[in-house]
Amino acid sequence: MAMEVAPDLVLCSPAVRAVQTWEGVAPGLPPETPVELDEVVYQAGAGELLGRLRRLPPEIDSVLVVGHNPGLEALALGLVAAGDPRLRMRLETKFPTGALAVLEVPVAWHDLRWGTATLVDYVVPRDLA
């Protein structure tokens, strides 16, 4: 599925590899996309990442998190409650470096809880080859 997803905000770990990943993605997004290098994202577990998302301001409709496993994988798995079963199986099988899970969240950020999101798309680097 081809999608156009442009985040209102990028939360990026300050780790060199995460910043390099962001720099590789950035040309495909509007140049005015705000980026926060956020220490919370560095080595964060799923609970810490969920807490960070819950603190997003309500005017942010979409966010791209560039961080690290196992925290990002656990966050995605914990948030997803619905979506295409084949995409969910792929997500559950492996979340490699460079993977992108697109989640739809039907609640305000401060109400975000485990099991509230729908997996809309899931892309791994080999899909782009």
C-alpha cells in the first residue's frame, strides 16, 4: 500500500545511528517538519515511550518516532489492537532496523493506552528494494 504520511513532529533519539536514520528519511518529508532530539527516546522502554507520547500537545496530529529496539518494537506491539492480520503477523515476527509501523490512534495523546491503535501499514527496508 502506498501512503503519504507527513508527521507534524519528529521525536528522534540523539544517538548517532538514529540521527543518521532521520537524515535519510528527512528528504522525503516537508523541510519545515519540526524535529526534537529527545533524550527520553534514547534507550527508552515501551512504557517510557508511551509516557512521552502521552505528553504530546493536542495540536500534534501525527508523530514519527525514530529510536531503538527493543523499546520501539514493544511500543508498537503494545499499542496495536486492530488492523490487517497479515500486517500484524509481520510486525509480531520482526521489527528490524529501519522498519516503519504506521498506527492510527483514535484518542487524544493524553488518553493513549495499550491496545488502542490500529496498524495501518508496516514497511521494512527490504520492501523498498
